[in-house]
Amino acid sequence: MLHMDSYYLPTQPKNNYTASGKPNFDHPNAFDWELLREHLRDLKAGLGIKCPIYDFSTSGRTGDFEEIGPCRVVIFEGIFSLYDQEIRKMLDIKSFLHVDSDIRFTRRLHRDVKERGRSLESVIAQYYDTVRPMYQRYLDPQRQYADFIVGEETDVASHILSARIKELTTLTRPLATDMMQETSGLTI
């Protein structure tokens, strides 16, 4: 599993701050696209990578790395996983996780308070300042690139996607040409 969160830039660019002076982690400029593309190309070629580890409590990389691969199937997940055209071309299966806005907000609130040590007030302020407008501007439009939209009323897509993942992981063939993708945190 490759998490896009691992590829937040170590330092946010100066033009990626809000009017209130906070970094906008929900903008495409928040990510290290060059390193992410390089790592996806390496995994696709059957090589292993050293993935940076990002610490949300400090909003920076720890300096440590997680070794990933080589592997038969890579599940790549993250909010901008369908954003970049070059990355989309590397992916064999692309899915978009659709979740209603009230559920997205509630999940984020619980996660950021429990796992990331944030205050209730800071999570709510960030939601209205960056999360919601960036979702509308950048994230939701990515659904047009998906082969599957998971999370709709009749969730047949998740069953098809799950079956394909099981099929790919049980094949006995050389490593690494199957690259799978998801967006918005679907756990498989």
C-alpha cells in the first residue's frame, strides 16, 4: 500500500498558505509530485522504494523511510491520486471513493482530533478554510478519471474492485506491472 500522504512536501511553498497564514494541505501544490512519480515508476518496473514517512503532528517528514516492494500489486491511495495525468497513465485500475460531505467531515473531525492531536476548533476552521473549497475545486472533479466510483447507493463497484485485487494478488507471474489506485481513503 502506497499512501499519498507520505508525499507531502517537507516544507510547504510560500504561495500555498491561506489568508490566515496556515498551510493549505488540501491543494495539489502541497505534494512532492516529482518523488511520487519516480517511486510509482520504480514500483511499476518491479523495483523497491524507500517511501518517506510523514508526521502529521509536526507537519513534516520524520527523516525515516518505509521500504516498499518489489510487489505484484500496488494499491495507491490518496486525495489527489487521480489528479496527475502522468500518474493516471501508470495506473491499471482507477477508483474514486464517493462519500457524502457530512460523513467526510465527521470522519475527518474524529481522525484529526484522535490521531493527529488537533483541536476541535482548528479542524472546523481548516474544513471551511481549505478542505471544503479544495474538495469542490480539485478532488470531486477527479471522479471523471475513475474506472469505478465506490460508495454509491448500490456499491457493486467495490465488489468488482475487490475481486480484481484478489485475482491480481493470487496470480503466479513476475512482479510488478499491475498498479492499482484509489482515492479518498478506501481501505482494501
